[in-house]
Amino acid sequence: MEWTETLRDCVGRLARGAGSQIAVVGAGAPLTYADLHARALSLAAGLRGIGLGPGDIVAAQLPNGVEFLTCYLAAGYIGATLQTIHMPYRGAEVETLLAHSRAAAAVCLAQGKDASPAEIILSRRPKLPYLRHVIAVGPPPPETIAFASLAGIAADEPALPPVGATDRFVLLYTSGTTAAPKGVPVDYARFLFNASRSAAELEIDRSSLLLSAAPYTHLYGLFSVNLALTTGAATAIMPPFTPAALAAALDACRPTGLFVAPAHMSACLNEGLLTRERLASLRFVLISGSICPPVLAHAVQDLMPNGKVLQLWGMSEMQAGTFTRPGDPLSVRSSTAGRASPGTELRVADGTTVLPADTEGELQARGRSVFTGYLDNAEATSAAFTADGWFRTGDLALLDAQGNLEITGRLKDVINRGGVKFNAADIEAIIGAHEAVAQCAIVPMPDPVLGERACCFLVLKPGAKAITLDDLRAWLSARDVAKLKWPERVEIIADMPMTPTRKVKKTELIKLL
């Protein structure tokens, strides 16, 4: 069945037919779908008033909240594309992403926890010729526009431009953010179809209340929003994750569905914050972002009196690729990421040769939600697809006879720190420019809570003074690299293990940890 609706269609239909249905809780007074639609229409009028419209990129660096949701909808309502930027990113990452996307506007906080995102973007504006507006949530710094002033414009729904399901509405970026960013542009027909059909199999409907500990700037968090907006479910909002914040949100909102990474659950379990009463409202806990140890899945399930622990595997390039279903046995739900999402096909292959069940190989996918190519990057697009048209995920995996997926490793050289992935090559290039460094290699080291942390192996130049972890952190801080990408261990070695073609043998480095 062809998907024909946009976000404007979905939310407008709910506002007209079920306007009193609760759309958002946890951020002040609850908002109905009529309220949410009205706010989005008002902001859409404000964005149009400053010259934004079809084809423009509107970047959002915002925490989970009503402002993000309103911006997400309003950008789509005017035919623009919303580009997400993670909150921890600072000058180097933000400049690269805004320059690559050619964003016309950036919406951000006037003041964050330890910096002003608005002032950071303003400081990079001379290098961003396409950026026309910086819109600040909170008291606006000079040369920015107050978000509140745009959100207060009188709505004019009939004046909105036509928007279709095949139009692009979101632009996501994969792990590489400074050396080689890869933008993933997606149309409504792909992600909203995926969300709507996945919701049915996850038993999400208008009675559901969904809470995400993952940020909405990350596809997994955004997936929870898409599930709600395509079904009429409600979205519960919580502050940036801490174990205490998640526990408080569970108590206050009583969600029916919880979207988390393994690191979220491990941290809460370690602090004794997960109890049967606290989890009693949940029909499911969906775990994604990194491989979930079966022992963790069992520990969460044991604390759920009325719900099921589930797992999901997805990517920016396709949204939800696989997930376990509530009716699956615990042995499947605790040890696999489940079967393909509706409209998705998977295979494990060696090149284009399909491998038998339970044989490790490269995981490949095709289907209704899979993207068609990276933004302005024909080379990366060509490399991402096989000769017969399957998307190469870069993951190593097994598929059992029933089609259940087990991720066993990855071909991509990324660090997966608590579900937040970043390209090791980006950081290696920056550290490699240090005057004392001859060679640098970053590898993942196991961590019981976050899954992985980054360890930096260094070969120093002759006569160079030893580099400490604090030295590296100061070097990266001075170059506006986000803290989440900083190595958390340094090892100085005499020689780097190399292949005959002079590539670093990272598997040998990992053995040294």
C-alpha cells in the first residue's frame, strides 16, 4: 500500500478528528493534538515570515521538549527539511554539519548547561554563507531571532505551500561529523510508512504513552515521535537523561512504552532505580542503540509485571530495520534484535552471495524505508549499495532460520559509546596533528555500562615528551571537539602494528587492552 500522508496530514487529521486527544505530557500542562497543531501552524507562519519555505534546511539543536516537536512539525508544514544536530556538539562539529547541509536557519538554545549554542553558531557564521537566521530558544543574544516571537505569529493554514509524501522532510547525519559527514535525506513515504506499520506490530495505538530516554536529535528518539504522530499516541517528555531523571519521568508520566539504550538500563539498575512498581505501567521496554547483553534483557524483564522487554536494530538510512514483537518468546526477545520490520528485507551475504542461516556475514537490507543515497556524496552512495541494489549496513550479523537478527560485529570503524556512535578516524586526524604524535589509532574498549569507550594508542615522535590523557583532552577541547568523543584512556607504544599495506591492525591493539 502506498503511503500518502505527511506530518501535516497526520497531525492535522488528529487535530480535526480527535483534537482533545493528549499529544504531549511531561513539559508543563498537557497539550492536545489540537494544541500541538495550532502551535506548529503558528511557528510555520513565523518561519514563512522570515523567508523560509520549500527546499530550505532548518537545523535544530534542541533538547527533547515541546520546542523541538513544534520545530519538527513547523519545518515540515512549510515544505522545509529539518536537520538534527546533537546537543553535545560544539563549534567544529556544528560548523561542518551546517556547511555541508547548507542550512538556511538554525534553531538552538540561547543558553545551554555549560555554553551558549546560539553564540557558538553565531561565531561560526562567517564560514556559513547559506545560514540566514539563528533562532534562539530563551532570551535571544544579539543578532539572533527569538523563537517565542516566531511561535506567536497568527496561523494561516490555507497559505501553506503544498507538501507531498515524496518530499524530503528530515536530514540526518551518520557518525562522521568532521572529516567526512554523510547526510541522509529521507522523505515522508519512507519513515512514516515504517513508523505506522511498526507501531501496529508493537501494539502502539491512541491509548499509548511513549517515553524516550534517547534524544530526538538521534533517529531512535525521533522514531518514538514518528510512532506517536502516525498513530495518535501521546509523547512523554523528560529532561536530558540521568538515572534519576528517568526514574522521575516513569513515576510522573506512567508511560506504556519506553525507548532506551542498554546504557540507560544498566545505569538505572546499578543505582537500584528500577522497581516493579516503577515499571508497572509499561507494556514494553524497547532497547536499541548498541548490542544488549542477554543478562541485561533478563534483568529488565524480571522487573516488568505487565510488559515485555523488546529489542530493535535500526540505522539513520532506514529507521527501524528489525525488532522483536511482544508475542515472541523471551529467548528471542533477550538474545536477538528480532525480525525485519514491515516492508523490509534482510540478507546476510558475502558480496552479493547470500549465506545460509546462522552464518556470519555482512548484513544487507532493502525495502520501503531504505534511503536512496547520501546528500551530495555520489561516491559514498555508490559504495553503500551492492551491484544488485541492497544497502550495505556495515554490520556483521547472523540471521537464524526464523529471520531473527543477531549483530555480531561491524565493518565500520566507529566507537559506540552508550548508543552514540562516532567515527574514530575523525578524532585520529585531529590528534594526529599534534606536534608530538607520529601515529595515532583509536579503538573501542569494553565498558560494562556504556558498552564501549575510546582508547587512544599513540606512537610519539623521537624525543617528544610523553602525552597524558589530560594533554589530549586539552588539545581536543581547544579544537571544539565534543566531550563524548574524547578518548578515555591513552596507551603509548613503541610501534604501531601494521598490515603489509600499511594499515593499522586495530584487532592487535584491542588485544592489548
